[in-house]
Amino acid sequence: MRSRQRMFAAVMRLLLKCLRLGRRRRFKLVRQVEQLWHYGHLCLRSLLYNSFTNGDVVLDSLFEPIYWLVDHVTRWFGVVFVALVIGLTSSIVAIVYICLLPLILQTYTPAWICWHLTYGHWNLIMIVFHYYMAITTSPGHPPRAKNDLTGVSICRKCIAPKPARTHHCSICNRCVLKMDHHCPWLNNCVGHYNHRYFFSFCLFMTMGCVYCSISGWEMFRDAYAAIERMKLLEKERLQVAANQTYYQTPPPTFSFHQRAFHKSVVYLWVLCSSVALALGALTLWHAALITRGETSIERHINRKERQRLLKKGKVFRNPYSYGSWDNWKVFLGVDVPRHWLTRVLLPSPHLPHGTGLSWDLPPCVMEQRAPLLAI
């Protein structure tokens, strides 16, 4: 009896020992998995994370392939966009000369004829001049060697000096002086030396489209009604032909010239109105930036800087803004009153103030600029 009890006790002790050993091994395995997980997480953070990382950096990293695709597509399709602008503009000018100008000369009074001829040709000359200068003028690039440049940083992509207001264009793969943006419709960057040409082109193109839309409104209504009437008569003619009722007189048919004329007028008005709305909004946006003395890139930089200083109880002042009126004078290069005629209302290839490497007070600005920070 005792031997059986001893044997049973020995078996139970052996079983409990095995269970404890299995539990220890299981806990040890779990601890090893946890250690490997924490170690891998630490390695991943050490490779991909630093103290400067935030949500914007992570988002930019995720969208980097899309940025690369957009940059290369924009670079290769820039010539197509320029050809599209030239083609659409040429089609509008051809319609005006072939279809509308003979009608104007036959029906309008001499005063209105002089007005349309004068304003239309002046607007066309300003559009062609500023677009040509915008696509052929280099925006300006900083020198590779530092030389005597003061207050410059180093571009992380060019590994070259980057003066104030200079930014790197990933499409052109170069730094651009006072860069505003890369415009695919120009196949060129908008920077220090061609910013005025770009804005003037947008302004005069918008004015030309508004002029065509307003002056051609009545013609558009008549042409649209004529097209609808042509469709109705064409439908009636097909019905007559199908019924073979020879006693009925078939509806009159419109000639090819009449169809082309009405469709050209509708095309002109729709295209000009659409461009006037889209390009007019862009022109107003850039006019607001010029009034504040900013570029498109500087607007985002200044907004973040303004928010950062606001938390510290400070006020941000744009060091490149001289006041609304003086900002326009500096941008347009107006030094004396006659320049409003010779440099703004007439084609002028004059250079902007400064070299884009340093930003001294322009001679047309009488008051000193405001300080960068104010308590």
C-alpha cells in the first residue's frame, strides 16, 4: 500500500515538474519574441525616423513617386502645352480676321470700327510680345561658385550656393532666382527675370478673352440659334426624304460656309469665355501675391513663419514688401511717371530691379522697408 502511494507521489511530482518546465519554456519563448519585436522596431525607427520628422515629411515621402512622375511628364509635355497655346490663340485670331472683321467693317459705325481695330491690335501685340518673352527669357540662376555672395545657404540638391528667395526646381533640375513656380504652359520656370512677362501675358490674355466674349455675345446668340435651326431643318429634310412625299417642298439646306461661320463664332465665344474665367482667377491670385510682395512659394513659407511667431507673441513682417503701391512699382519697373506708358502699356524688354542675388532698396521706393520681426 505504501509502495503504491510513494509511486503515485513520485509520478505526480514528475508531472508537476514537467508542467513547470513547459511553462517556463513558453514564457521564455514569449519574452524572446517580444525582445525581437522591440529590437526590430528600434532598428526601423533609427533608420527612418529622426527628431525633425513630422506628418508633412512622411506625406512627402509617400508622394515622392507621384512627384517624380509629374516632374518628368511636365518636362516632356511642356513643348506640347506651348504648341497648344499657340494653336488655340492662332485659331481665335484667324476666326476674328476671316469671319468677324468683314462683318464689323460692313455693319459698324466708323467710331466703333476705329475702336475695335485699335484696341484689338494693341491687345494682340501685347499678348504675343509678353508670351514670347516669357518662354524665351531665362528666369535667372545663381552662380555655382560662392564668390562674394553674403547670406546664402547651400542647396541640398545642387550642392551650390542658394541666395535669398532662390528655390530649386525639380523639373528644370536647377535653382531659380526668386522662383515663383514652373509653368508648363511656358515650358519654363517663372523667376526673377521673366516674372513680369508671365503676369503681363496672363493679364492681357484675360483682357483679350473678356473683350471677345463681351463684343461677340450678340453674334454668339445668333450663331447658336442658327445652328439649332439648322439641326431642326436637317431633321425635317430627312423625314421628308423618308416619307417620299414629292408634293412637299424640301427645307432649304445651309451651305458649308454658313455652317462653318456659325460654328466658328460659337467656338470663339465658348473658348474665350472659358479661358477668361480660368486665367482671370489665376491673374487675380498673382495680383494679390504681387501686392503683398510675395511669390507663390513664399506665401506658404511666410504663412508657416507667421503662425510660428504668433505662438511666441511676435508679428511677422515680410522683408521684401515695400507697401502695396511700391510693390507694384518695383515689380513693373516703374521709376518715373512716364514708365507707366513706356514700360506698362507698351511692349518693353527692360530688366527688373536688382540681380536676384541680393535685395537692396530699389530707387523707386522712398520709405525704408519694415523690420523682419516686431514685438
